Amino acid sequence: MRRFPDPDPGNPDHRSPISYLLWLAAYQRNAIFLGTLYGIVHVLAQALVPAAVGKAIDAGIIARDQRALLWWGGAVVALGTIQAAAGILRDRAALTTRLGAAYRTAQLIARQAARLGATLPKRVAKGEIVNAGVADIGRLGEALAETARGSGAIVAIAVVAAILLHTSWELGLVVLLGVPLMVGTVSLLIRPLHRRQQRLREQQAELTGRAVDIVSGLRVLRGIGGEEVFADRYRADSQRVRAAGVEVARVEALLEGAKVLLPGLLTTVVVWLGAHYVASGRMGPGQLVAFYGYAVFLVDPLRRLTTAAGRLTQGQVAASRITAFLALRPEFALGAAAPAPYDGPCGGPVPYEGPASADGPVPYEGPAPLADPASGLIVAPGRFTAVACASPSDTATLAARLGRYTDSTVTLGDTPLGDLPPDEIRRRILVADNDDRLFAGPLREELRGRGSDAELERAVDAACARDIAEALPDGLDDLVAESGRNFSGGQQQRLRLVRALMADPEVLILVEPTSAVDAHTEARIARGVSDLRAGRTTLVFTTSPVVLDRADHVVYVQSAKAVAQGSHADLLTDVRYRSVVAREESA
């Protein structure tokens, strides 16, 4: 089956909500075509029932013709059967359209989230993603599913109007004038409904984002006593959302009332004129029954038209949010310009202090070094390097550069990271920090990845997580709750470390991996990680003297620049370095 191309948000013609809806309709064209076809057959069969009933009355009952009565009675049964079968097929096609559009949009959202990578949390709130992936995709599917019913309603109105014009041009003219009038009246309510739904959608996204933030940081809020403050903010925001919802409900209530009132008025006019024609002898009783049936029948397609208009409005609002998300681009492109290289604390690049001989430096055999010229930091291959930063912002800046989560001049060997494919970078370099999450499911599958059980056991011991596994009822086969909430902060940190060690990348970058454990456990983790990663490149951002003392090489960073390097013992003579780690040492 030929794959339908994705929309291009970079193309101005693909950025509008209407163009996205049209793209989805083209993607679901087979299901929409069948749904429309079945919908037309359904309403045509339904529209012809009053005519068949009228004929049965005039030609069968009044004329006392049993054969004609049986013929037209059979026609009513046949039309009812066709109507039921076509209705079932139409609903099946509509469901296929709705689910197909929703799932296709969910795929695009997930693909865009993966494409944005580290740009995603900077540009889009968590609540926005939740709403797009839950509410918006449902509204898009419902909007496209209404095409089958809406197109059938249009055909039904046209057929009934043609029958009425053929029987009585006055009644046909009433229908032809009344339907556009009703549609125009309803359209006056659609525009304010669209604006209010858009405003409600934005406020719902903000409220969802606040709820996600509160839940994520609930432990911290309880620790600092900030629960009531955030509860008050959430309560105020929820009241604003409630008020916006009430505004939407008012317009929707008027729209629902119009769905009943306007078709009812049209039905009343048609029935009154039909009764007048029967009284004057211009129309037979059977035709009056048929006209009444048509008048009652018109209520349903007219209501479907107004419902389709409302659903399309909601779909347009949802599509506008989704197209805005799909139009986002990463902060940088491969090969983009980066900051000028840093010349180092002594007027030149920080030298690589690798193995040397009497003839001078010897190139290191094995994996290539990871270097950041902008800061002067060089991570030697196959060694355990620790970086002590004067401020947490320096840590975040350097980790983002080295992991290619922001634009930089970082090189792996002689190759700039900007020239490497993203998949290659992620395969060779892993940045693990305390913002990572544990996924729900069996703990063993969460931690092991593609490794073996024997490797997992070694990683558990290296991360000092054996006590966590032994405390669980089913050990490593126990289940992890959503975001690992059944573990404490220190336990989550050690389990995340196990997962990072099992990934076994060429370069492993750990950001404060022991910040939530005690000094004794910290020492065991430093020794375990150093032994397990022997011969591999490991970089740890930390200010813990226990970990720093275990490292093969230590670099001190201030203002995002490498200003000193050596062993932990040597750097303790530097007052700047000592001031950063003194708190831990005194403790």
C-alpha cells in the first residue's frame, strides 16, 4: 500500500488548520468515501419512506387496491432494510475515519516530540502535550467522522426539496428558502463558539500543565510547606477555566436550542401549508401524510448539519493547536554555527594530559576524546573524569553541550558532533541526570535493556542497589509504578544509575549521580562505577569529595570555563576549588 506523505509544517500551505484537516481527509480518503456513500444511501432510503407510505395510502387504502397496498408496503420494508444496512456500514466507516485520524495525529505528535528532543520541554508545556495527545486528537477524529453524516444530510435535504418541488412548488420553495436561512442563523453562533472554544482550550492546557508540575514536585512542595500556595493557585486557575467553560456552554446551549427550534418552525410551516392544500382539494390525504413525513424527516438532517458544523469548529480549534506544535523546530540544526572556541586559562587550548613518553605525548589508543573548545574541557578516552562546577548552571550548560542537546563546537575525536547524525550521537554518548524518569512495568525489563541478566547483576552491585531489589516482594521482577513513585528519591537515583550503566555507551556522562545518598553509599557507588567502567570513558559532574577523590582526573569549572585540572588532592590547594567542595569535606 502506498504510504501517504506527511504534512510539511515548513510549507506555508500546510500550516493552517484547514489544510491539516484536508490532509487528514486525504489520508483517510477511502474510509471517508465509503462513509459518505453509505450515508447518502442511508438518507435516500429514509427520505423515500414518506413517499412510499403516501402512495400506499392513496393507491392502496383509499383506492382499495390490495395489490398496490402490498407493493408499496413491501417497498417500505425494503427501504427500511436498506436504511438499516447502510446505516451500520456508514457508522463503521465513520468509526474507521475517526480512529484513523486520531491515531495518525498521535503518531505525528510522538514523532515531532522525538524530533524536538531537548527542545521540547523548553518550548512546550507538559499540559499542552497531554491535551494534544488526548483531547485534540479525539476532536479531530470526530470532525472527520461527521463528514459521512453531514454529506448525507445535504443530499437528503436536496432530494426532499426536489420531491416537494415536483409535488408542490410552493412547499418546495419553502424548504429551499428555509434551509439556507436556518444554516445562516446557526453560522452566526459558530463564530463566537469558535473563539470561546479556543480560549477554553488554551486555559485547559495551562491548567493541565500546572497540575502536572504540582504532581511531579509534590514531595518537594510538602518538604518546604508550599502545598497551600500551589493549591490556591490551582484553585484560581481552575475557576478561570470553569468560567470559560460556562461561556462555551452558553453558546452551545443556544446552538442546541436552534437545532430544535428552527427545524420545528420549518416543519410547522410545511404541515400547515399541506393541510391547507388538502382542504382545498389540491392534494390528497396520502400526499399530506407524505408531506408531514418529509417535514418530520427534515428535522434529523438539519440537526446533523448543525452538529457537523459544531464538530468541524472544534476540529479546527484542535487542528490549530496541533499545527502550531508540528511547526516547531529544534533549537539548532546539524552543522550550525557555534560559539567561538575558548582559549583556555593560559592563553591556549587546555592540553590533553594523556599517557606520555620520553619522546613526548603518545596518542591515546581506543575511543576518541570528547572535547569542548568553548569551555576548554577535554574528556580523555578510557578514563574516569570528574568535573566540579562552581554553580549548577555550569553543570547544566556543559552537560547540554557534551550531549549535543544544545549547539556547540564539541568534537568527538576530530569530528564535530554537529556533523554526526543524531542517532550516532545518542548511541555513543549518554547523558544521565536526575530529571530522568523510571517507566512503569517490570523492574528487570526497565533496567536490563538489551543486556544479559549477569550484566544486570553486576550493574546493580556497582550502583549499590542490591538492597532495593532484595526489599521488593518479587525482587527485580517486581513492578515499577508510574514515574517510579513507589521508590524514594535515593532509590530512584540508584536505579537510574543501573539503567545508565546497562546502556554501556562509549561515553557515559553522569550528572550528580550520588546527590540523594549518604556518604557511605556514595563511596561504594564511586568505587563500583569506576571498576565497572574501567577502560571506558566516564564523566561525572559532581562536587562530592568522595567521588572526586576516586576520579582519574578532575577538572574545575567556573563561569562555564575550565580553569584548573589535576587530581583531587592537587586541586585542594586551589582556594576556588576548595571553597566549592569544602562544605562536603567539613560535613
